[in-house]
Amino acid sequence: MIAQRIVIASAAGLASALLLAACGSSNDNASSTNPGNAAAVATAASDPATSAPATSAPADGGNSGNGHLATTTMLMAKTVKGMGSVVTDDKGMTLYRSDKDQAAPSRWTCAGECTKTWMPVMVQDSVRTMGVEKSLIGTVHRNGMKQVTLDGWPLYRYMGDTKAGQMSGQGKDRQWYAVTPTGQKSAMTG
């Protein structure tokens, strides 16, 4: 009986948070955390098994320009054969950056239909790191929420990656690239 009440209360809280996020301003595209001063966003590395799972939020009706969102609690460096080291979220999904975005100051350009393919990686409180320099982690405001940045570059997850370790978005449209632990775009290593 108590477990059922906890589940109902958690669902109500999540629904309330999503509704509040949808009410955010659609012009909210300014950096909130300078990558050089990201202590408030990043915390010490910890065991990924203890972190909360990543989830995808449903479409927000198109009102705020975010078709889909991905949330995370951790950024991890993973070595991929032929690509070197790339950053993944807490589920092992490859994270990407766009050449059309801006790093200093952080600005995102992917909105509306774009976010159905390239899901902005959002954070509620803090992000833990493993193999990623936490001083490079920051956020940029996105319609009342916080999108994670790495060295100023807003991060995304690609809808075409359906399981951990995939990099189907690498080089898409000569614009989208897996991000390295230093925020650079990943390139073939041979």
C-alpha cells in the first residue's frame, strides 16, 4: 500500500515538473554556467551503478521548441575503436555536438523538428563525471530547463542510436559529431 502511494506521488511530481518546464520562455538560450566555473554543475565522480537512470521526456506539444529531451546524471569517457575517446551518458549512449551551435557563449540552434532527431541532453541538478574534466561541464538555458554543455558546446543524443556504444550520428549532415572528453568533435583515428 505504501509502495503504491510512493509510485503515485512520484508520477504526480514528474508530471508537475514537465508541465512547469513546458511553460518556460522559448527565447531562453543563454549560458547559465561558464565552463570554467562549473563547480555548481559537476560533482565528484562516483559509481555509475548508483546514479539515477537516464530517461527521455515526451514531446512538449511544440510550444517551447523542444520535441524530445534526454536527461542524464553522468558523463563518461569511453574508448571506441577507430574513433578514440568519446563521451556517453549514464546509459552508455554516445553524445554529440553540432557545428551550427556556439561554444562561447553557449548557444543552441537545434529546435523544433530538429529535437525529434537530436535530443538535447538535459540535467536537473548536477552531473557526475568519469574520465571527463568536470571543470569543462556547464549548462545553457533551454526553455526553462538546463541543457548540458561540454567546453561550452551544447550536448545531444541521436535518435538513430538505439543501444549503448552506437555512433550512427557521427558526421551526419557534415554538422553532427560525437564529442570528445575535452569538448572537441571526434574524428576517425585510423
